[in-house]
Amino acid sequence: MAFTLVGGAVNVVIWILSTIGLPGLLVLMAVESFGLPPIPSEVILPFTGFLIVEGVFPLVGTVLVAIVGGLAGAFAAYAVGRWGRDRVTGMGLGALRIQPSHLERMDRWFARHGEVVVGLARVVPVVRSYISYPAGTARMDPVRFGLYSVVGATPYTLLLLYAGIVLRSHWATVSSYFGPLDYVTAVLLGAAVAYLALLVAGWLQPGWPPRRSDRPRPASPPTGPPP
């Protein structure tokens, strides 16, 4: 199989799980939930399920380790968001510059919807790894944050482990999809970069769905000869 980004991540995950065992799973899930570097649980947990069905990992112990590792990474990201709250004000460029009013708005939003958002975000790829940062910045109650993180992450963890148990050794078939996933990843990253660039340039308003900005842009200087 030719090297691909996703395939390379899979090889790293397989090596760690096969060599280090459950402590490696604990570290991988903590890093995945922290989000830096991005290591998808959609790679970690299915192969872990394969190791369960092969008798390498125990079922109950593996589920507990996966959930505890994910929770540890989530609280680490939560702590970064909470600790960095006073340091992010004024950061950014153009329309992306963070103002105190933005933080106050986020506080009110998390006060009303934080539990549901955190719980649902744990079943959304990519988002599940980064929701902890704004939750910490909004100073969500840490006990409720941990509780809803576990409630949301547990069924998702069990589902991915079960997928690995069902797939068993059919990794050759699965690996054929890694190349197309690289293209999907590149398109999503390109779209994110373009969206941020348009925000900084003032062409779009912050928020979703994208809306054209009403803010006046400076007129272009005249190009003709001076009078």
C-alpha cells in the first residue's frame, strides 16, 4: 500500500498498541481527546477492538482504559481553556480578534447549552477533540463537564470498539479507503483556511453559515496617472 496520511497514522497507532499495550491505549486516547497532535479515535478504537477479539486485550479493562484516557485528555484541554481565558482577549487578526464581549457571549451560551453541547460533541469526529477548550474558557462547571463528557463518549467508544471486533482482520480492505480519505482531509483543511482568510480580510462575517460582511472595505488606490 502506498503511503498516505491516514495510513501513516494507522501504522503509528498499530505499533503503539501492539508494543505498549493498554498503557499505550491510555496515552493515545488522552492525546486524541486533547487534540494535539490530531490522532483520530476512529483509527485507535477499531484496531483496539481487533486486539480484543484476538484475545490480546480484555474487554472490560479496555473499555475503562479508553474512557479514562479520553477523560484525562478532555480535562487537560479544559484546563488549557480555563487557564488561558484572560490571555486570549485581544488575540487574533481583523474580524477574528477576540473581545471581552465575545467571551461574555460564550459564557451565557455555555450556561444555557453547555451540558448538551459537550455530550453531543463527543460523538462528532474532530469536534469531540476540541470542544473542551471553549468549555474551559467559558468556565463550565468541571464536575458537569466531566459527567457529560463520559455520557457522550461512552456509546461512541463502544461503537468504534465493536466496529473493530466485527472487522477483525480485514485491514487490507479498510486500508484501500485511506487514499480517498487523504483527499477529503485536504479539501476540508483547504476550506477552513479559505474561510479564515476571508474572515481576516473582512469579506465574511464571523459565524455559521458564512455570510458576506457589511463592513465597508477600504477603496483601492487610483491606478491612473496623477492629474
